[in-house]
Amino acid sequence: MKTRALPLYATIAIFIVAYAICWLQFPAMLSTRVVGNLLTDNAYLGIVAVGMTLVILSGGIDLSVGSVIAFSGMFIAVMLRDTGLHPLPVFLLLLALTSGFGAAMGWLIDRLAMPAFIVTLAGMFLARGAAYMLTIESVPIQHPFYKALQSAYWLMPGKGRLTLIGGLMVLVVLAGMVLAHKTRFGTSLYALGGGEQTARLMGVRQGRTTILVYALSGLLAGLAGIVFSVYTGSGYPLSAVGTELTAIAAVVIGGTLLSGGAGYVFGTLIGVLTMGLIQTYIVFDGSLSSWWTKIVIGLLLLLFILLQKGLLKLSQSRLAGGGT
Amino acid sequence: MLLTIRNLTKSFPGMRALDAVDFDLAAGEVHALLGENGAGKSTLIKCLTGAYRRDAGRIALEGAEITPHSTVEAQDLGIGTVYQEVNLLPNLTVAQNLMFGREPRRFGLIDGRAMRAEARAMLADYGIEIDVDRDLGSYSVAIRQIIAIARAVALSGKVLILDEPTASLDAREVGMVFEVVRRLRDRGLGIIFVSHFLDQVFDLCDRITVLRNGRRIVTERIADLDRVKLIEHMLGRALEDEVEHRATRVPRARPDLLHFEGVGRRGMVEPFDLTVGKGEVVGLAGLLGSGRTETAELMFGLHPAQGGQVRDADGPLALTSPRAAIAAGFGFAPEDRKTDGIVAELSIRENIALALQARRGWARPIPRTEQNRMADDYIRQLDIRTSGREKPIGELSGGNQQKAVLARWLAMNPRFLILDEPTRGIDVGAHAEILRLIRRLTAEGMSVLVVSSELDELIAVSDRVIVLRDRRHVAELQGTRISPETIMRAIAGEVA
């Protein structure tokens, strides 16, 4: 068994065990309805976490995504209110904007050799500020196309609803998996996360890869913004505060090494679903404070960081033991 | 000739790293490139791999002049390099590492099965059968080194440069790597082999070129060269010269100060026994990479020893960290003064007070007047040339910096002082002063360990010389037996 896949297996195991516990206590939780809701409620988080996974794999971080989601919602709501454009061209415009924003941050990180943390932190304030510039209050979206988007779903066996946005999230995860594991771009991300110097020596085009991955993260943050606006039916500049950190938590719980170079996009999906599952459990229980979600997520994060540390020690001691 | 280098010259500000060096490499030969620190080996290799641009001279590959601008370009021309630190990615699989940038694709996506098959075929060429789908990091350094070689050969295919590829391998692993290198030689590659391990060089190579101070000293067939001669070429002094001897004076009987028993660490130096007498100067001799510095670092607790023990007259000492060593009365002036020894921006006074302050704890600052007195005292005693004690130490000359570093340790009044290359980069006058200082300190009862690549210096200052070869303590010379000849013979592996 590959040691590097262990965190992924651990994530999956924890998810299954957690689900089993939920099911024992509330048999109703084992239904496609709950699964459908899990996917719908966490669609925006899942999409943005896929982008975050790719960025973290490459050894970077993107703190701007939460603000970009808020900006996206505001941008769409204001454009629809003030211009009379159809949502589709607005979406395209927005995605071009957020991709460009991500690419610009990637360019700064690469060209000026600045830490991704600082550059995307600046991006976080910028995007949040831009959202407030549009307007400071919540703007409802009342376009008929939105109504259609919100009510589109596929009825799964067992009466569960796979909504459009839930399905989109699954598609994004699949696309992310192909990108990470089946393309040279994906291999380059792992290479950069494993060691920039070495990656360059092996022929990775560092500048191109860095700009692309942040552009991709920007694109997905924009897409998550669209999904979030469909989900909430409005734009609000204070929305999605801290989403970047939740996404990072999902990535780490999903078994990706925070320092980069190892991890799986699929794990991130499980990480997102695990966090959603805890939330659902609390709703089912009814008596627990929803803050318990945060506490459990905190504990899970700690557990995974310890697990990864332990694995590192294990593989090192195995090597020192003279294994080939 | 596969590769011809003529009059290769490269200068850096203040020094000429390569001075009209000639070098030839034939197809199907392993050619060793030897030399001590600053000989110009790495500069030569960097000119070949495109990391440096040459100032003058000609490099021709198969008769055509080449001027690579980057490692990738050199690779495309046919020159591949494998370094001591494996330049592959431990977090990718073996197959990904081997095929990186050349992955077979189907419908635009990487074809994992074809990639693994090709990687397996590549390794089978070298007689290696491993699971190419596992992370590179899960394999031993030797396997990784062979994978690096396989990748470099696949990408370049004419000249292979091996820059200390065996530095972190054990004997069995070295055998594995050599097996691969011989196969490649028989296939007609030209191989440049850089190593500090003479046994390996004699085992593997067909010809040897020795560089010293940026010049080519000699190129000879290995069969025509004897080892003592080779050491002589590398260290650059003729055996006939006589040096002033400290140890010709009658060896005095000294009380033992410290016993090191079975102290060693895997990958650094094999376990050794060493007793240091009170007021004695012990010299460590050996080529670069022989384990001299590693011995000194182990003794100071910079790396924890694996097994063995250290005792003084009162019982065992636990030297688990430099802090513990300092508490036990040890001092250590490291080899690389600029990065490890001084804090360039701080003043002479602050640099001198540093270690003493650390021992007192930061909660009890040394009073400023006391610091001033101490600094002035040592500036006078050691004759540190400076305009005053508040001058930043980085502005002093090398010799004066070294004296200030010594002053720092002397302020602690250690009983055992370890000096790694105490005269590196120091002018002749300061050189003699530092040696005189060492003698004076030992006359006052301090024990000193000196690591040096300069034989004359070791002979001039040591009561006893330990010779190291390939990370082992191989000989101990005392009294009149200390001479350049005996040391060189011991380094060369002849019984001294």
C-alpha cells in the first residue's frame, strides 16, 4: 500500500464511520435526500475547495477565495439589477474577471517571488473591498432564469434531489481529479509542491504553472460565487467570510499535505462532505449548538495533522531501517 | 574525443576559479575529477552544465563548440548531470520521475499504463526491477541515485556527470551504483566522476585529472599513478620539504581530559575512540569529505552521536546538544566563519559577549562595563586590528574575524576548544599569530582539537595527528612519526 494514500483512506474511513454513527442514531439519515442536501448545501464550498486543493498541492495557498465569492454574488446581483443583461453573459464576464484576478496574483507570486500568503491576503482585502464598493447592503436576485436554476434537479432513487449546483460540484470534483492526476499540468503541480528548485531542474515551467493554478483557483472561486448566489438568491458583501479557511480545513481533512506535493482531489470532496455531515447531524439532533461543528472540525484537523506527521516519521524510520 | 575542453577560464570577483584548464573525455571512459576545496571542480562542472558562462576557452562536444546557457539546454545537447543530493521529486512515483515531461498521452491525458511500462523498461536496462508506481521517496538513496542516472541518460545520452553520487551511500549501495556506471561506460557514454573517496576512484575510473587552485595539475591513466603521488598532487606539497615540528619536542606525559569511546553517526563518521590529554593539541587530517568536520561536529554535540559515550575524570558527559557541550566546557569555532561563526552586523564587543551571555541566560545581562573590559582585553591580547570595539565584525579582515571568534570562546574559559579550519581565508601573518595563540592556550592547560586541510599547519601545531579516510579514523601519529609523508601515506591507504 502506498503510504501517501493513507491519509485519503483514513479520511474515507472516518467519513464512513461517522455516517454509520449518524445512521445508528437517526436511521433517516441514510437516504438519498440527505445525500442530495449534503451536495447542495456544500456545493459552493466543494467547488472552491477543489481550486484550493490544486493551489495547496503546488505548495501555495489562496486566501482570497472567500472574498471573491462575496464579490461574485454582489457583481451578479448588481449587474442583474442595473443592466438588464441575461445572467449567462454576466456569468461569463464574472468568470473572466475572477480568473484574471487569480492570474494576476499568480503572476505577482511568481515574478516577484513573493509569498503566496501575503499576495492572496492582499487579494482577500481587495476583493472584499470591491464587493463593498458595489453596494453595502444585501441585493436580492429576482431574474426568472435564477428561479429556473434554483428549481432544476434530478430526482434520485429514494426521492433525493440532486440539484443543479450539487451536480455541478460533483462535475468540478471529477474535472479536478482528471486535471490533477492525468495531465502534465497536474504532475507539474505535484512537482512544484515537492520542491521548486528540483522541479525547475526537471523542466517544470514554473511561471506558467503558478499563474495557471491561481487563475484556476480564481475561476473556481467565481464559479462558487455563482453557485452561492443561486443557493442564497442574493448578493451580500459580508457573505462567505472565512470560507477560504473552511476550504483549507476541508483540503487538509481530505488528506492533502498543507505544505504541498501530496494529496488527492477526491479526498477534498470527502473532507467537504465530512464537515457537512457533522452539520447535518447537529440539525437532526436539534438540541446541540451548531458551534459544535467548529469544535469537531477543529479536532478532525488536529487529528489529520498528527496523522500526517506520524506517517512522515514512519516512512523515515522505515528508510533508516535500510529498506529498499 | 567525445568532449574536449581547452583553456577554460572563469573568474569571480577577487579570484580566478579556473585558469586555462584543459580536459578531455573519451567515449567509453570514466574520468575522475579530483581536487580539494577551491580547486575549481564545481566551477568546471557548472561551466559544462550551463550554470555558469565561461570567460574564455573552448568546450567542444563531438568536435562542435557548445555554449550551454542552462541545465536543460546542456541536457538537450547531450550532457546530463546527477548530483549528490538526488535531484528528483520524492513525492512523485518512480515512473512519474523517470518520464516527467515526456509522459505518453492518449486523448490528451497521461496514459498511466504506458508510462509505467516504459519506466519499467528503462530500469530493466540497468538490471533493476522495482514497483515504479510507488513514491520515489520510499526507496533507498542508492535506488534513487540509479533512477536519477537513468533519467539523466535518457534525456542526454552522451556525457554523464556524476557529482559526488556516492557521498551518502554505504558500501553495498556504492557497488550497485558502480554496476550501473560500468554498464553505461560499456555502452559508450563518457562519464565524469567527481568524488572525495579515493578507493572508489581507483575502483571505478580509467583516468584521473587533478585540479588545484583553478589549474590542472595532472591528467593520468589510473594504472600509471600511485596513491601517495596522487595525494601529493591534491594537497600540493612535495614530500621533501621539512616543516617545523611541534611534536619533535619530547612528548610529555599528560593527564587525560576527555575520553570519546565508540562515538559515531551513520552517514557522518564511523564510531571512533579518541582520548584528549590536558593541554594537548590533537590534529585531524584527511581529505575533504573524509569525516574531519563531521568528527568535530559530533564531539560538540551538533549532531547527536549514535551510541558510544564521552567521559571525563568525573564520569560520563551527555553531549546531546551544543548547549550541553558548552555547559561541559567545550567551545567550537566552525569551518564556515561567515555563515556559522559570526553575526556580521553586530559589533566586535557583542560578538565576543555572545556565547558567555547565552550561558548566563538572557535574563542576566552582562553589565556594559564588563563587556567593554572583556572586549578591550581580548582586542589587546589577541591583537585584533580594529578602530574600536563597536565596529561591526563583518567589516574586519578574515584573520581578525577569526580572532574575535576565538575571543568569544576564550571568554568562556573552556577546557576543550574545537577549531575547524582556524586559518581558512586568513593572510600569512595572521596565520602564524593564530598558531602561536593555540600554543599559548595549551601551555596554559587548555586542550585543543584542530581540523585542517593544510598539513604544514597540522604538523606545526599538533602533539598528535589523527588521520581520517572515507569517514574512518585510520591512523594515529605521535611525536616524531608526524610528518607530511606519514600523513599522506595514511590518507592514501598505505600502512603508515
